[in-house]
Amino acid sequence: MSEAEIVFRSEGLTKVYETGGGQVFALSGVDLELYGGELTVLLGPSGSGKSTLLNILGGLDHASEGRVWFRDLELTGLGDRGLTRFRRDHVGFVFQFYNLVPSLTARENVQLVTDIARHPMSPEEALDRVGLSHRMDHFPAELSGGEQQRVAIARAVAKRPEVLLCDEPTGALDSQTGIQVLEVLKQINQELGTSTVVITHAAAIRKIAHRVIWFQDGRIARIEANETRLEPGDIAW
């Protein structure tokens, strides 16, 4: 991991939602840097701003105030079309729920992305990277939850994104299956150098990260660096 390369940077990042009772600040002036090749874990209670931050970094949502850059590209200066192009070319997403197309096989679900990406790996290579070569022609209903999540990861990494943004990727899984998914994410980060951000409620997961960013009430409460990182299988859940 090279800390010299800043992949994401935010200044005064603020997100306000208008409600019947007034304004709700999901983010309140967040200043942040994320580095190339880094695996970062975002921790904090529900409503602390983690998912809002991820959505803005990934170009899925607009900031109310402040500025965000992806390398030299100012995301807060882009319209919807520019953000769509940014997502397509640079970002892979993994969510808590797998969002696979039930009528398509694992291979065909991944191919949805490889057909439109600029420099994709093949669906077969992507599924091999997540350990599912033997399940390529199975439909989602024939796969376990962990296998479906690994298909979702394969779909996300098949376009060779520079960043992989994961919102509660183990949230719907038991601990043993969650470990398998974390092993895949760590492997992708190490082997492909993909900058990876993982939101989780499971504090123990922080021990696999290079850095841990704790959120509270729409702000960064503190940032910790792990001098020694654990393997996912060594985490005490």
C-alpha cells in the first residue's frame, strides 16, 4: 500500500436531508483521505453517516455542501451523466443484499458488467477469483447466501475497478460464511491492488483493515491504523 497516492479526498463534506421536522445532517463537515491499495473499514452505529459517505464517494448521491475528489476529478462538480460515467469506469459496489438476477446463471450475472466495461476480465476469471469456477452455470436459487455474495463480488471486480465499495457485505451472513467473503475481499485487495472500503457493524472486522475510521453523528470520531492485521479466519466474532 502506497500512502503517497490519495484516491479519495473530501473537504467539509456535508449531506442534509429535509424532513417534516426540519433538517437532518447525515454528514457534518467530513474531511477525509483514502489511499491507493488500502483496505479501510468504516465503523459506527446506524445513522452515523457511513452509508451516506459511501454513496457520495461512489457517485450514487450528491453532497449538500463541501467537495469530493477521486484523484484529480472533482465528483462534486459532476452532473448525473458524469457520475454515471465515473461509476461505470472506476467503481465496483458490493451491498448487503446480493441483487443478482434470478433468471441468470452466475456467469451471466457477471457478464452483465463485463459486456459494458472498458477493460474487463472474463466472467470465468472473475468467478475463479472468488472460488466459484465450479458454480458458474448455477442460478442464484441454487447457491448459498455466501456463494451469492461471492458472485456479487465477482460481478463488481470483473470490470477491474480501481475502488471497491462494500456496504455491510457480511451483514446477511453467518460468521463462518462471512469469513469466506472477507477472505475474498482481502485477496482482491492484495492481488489486484483494488482500494477497498468496507462498512460493517461488526467491530471485530476492523482487525483485517489497514485503517479503521470510526463515525459518530455524521462526523469522523477517530481514525486508527492497524500495525498488525489479522486474517479473517483469526477474527473472534
